[in-house]
Amino acid sequence: MDLNELLQPLKDGTAANLSIAELSQRSQRCVNFILNRYPEAIHAKEAYDAEIRRKETAEQAERFQQQIRQLIGVAESQKLLAEKLITIAESQKLLAEKLDGQTNTLIALTRKIKNLTVWLVMLTSGLFALTVVLIVLTVTLISKEDRKTQTNWTQALTQTNKTESVIQTNSRPAQ
């Protein structure tokens, strides 16, 4: 490759279309021409090196932008995840509050059931005592009734015996 072929992409503006490897290769050839005392090669080398730096910078900028986009995507997904976690935490808080309310209700109902049970035991004890008193009174009344009945029967028998004696005495012939 002669110096004119080396300088041609710089003259017609097609150096920007070359790859970094091609630009590096042309920059190295310029060094050879500089060593052989071609002053135009110095400017060509600087132009190729500037184009290499521009392309590398553009590639770095593209990689950097891609990394930024990836980081933004990660940040957005983490933001969504954080929002979901906040929503879950708020739901758990509401459920915890409901559970506290239900627990308090259960405790209050348990206390009421305990009080009701105490009242039922007292009422049952009172009814038991009343039943025992009624049974004792009934037995006592029945016993008194039985005694009266026995007394009435005894009196009736005694009266019957007296009547029979009087009848027998009256039916005997007088002697």
C-alpha cells in the first residue's frame, strides 16, 4: 500500500466507515512512512489516531448508555418490587389490626362466657337447693298427711268398733 492509498479515506471522508482494527492498521503503516521521512504521514497518523479515539469513545459511550439503561431497568424493577413489598406490608398491617380486633373480641367473649358460666352455676346451685327444700317439704307434708290419714283410719276403726260394740250390746237379749 502506498501513501496515496493510505491517505485516500482521509481525503474522501470514508475513514469514519472503517473499523477500529482497520484504522489501527493504517495508523501503524503511517508510522512506517514517517520513519521513511514522509511528512504527510504524520498528519495521516494523527487523523487515524483521532478517528480511533473517536470510535472508541463512541463505543464506550454506547456501552455506558447501555449500562445506564440496564441500571435504570434494574432500578425500575427494584422500585416495582419495593412498591409491591410496601403494598404487602400495608396488607399485613391491616390483617394484623383485624387480627388484634378479633383477638380482643374473643377475649371479651371469653370473659362474658366465664361470667355467664358463674351465673349459671349459681343459678343451678340455687335451683338444686330449692329442689332439695321442695322434696323435704313434700316428704314432710306426705308424712303429716299419712299420719292424719292413719289417725283418721284409727279413729274410724275405733268408731266402727264402738258401733259394733253398741250393736252387739243392743242385740243381746236382756236377761
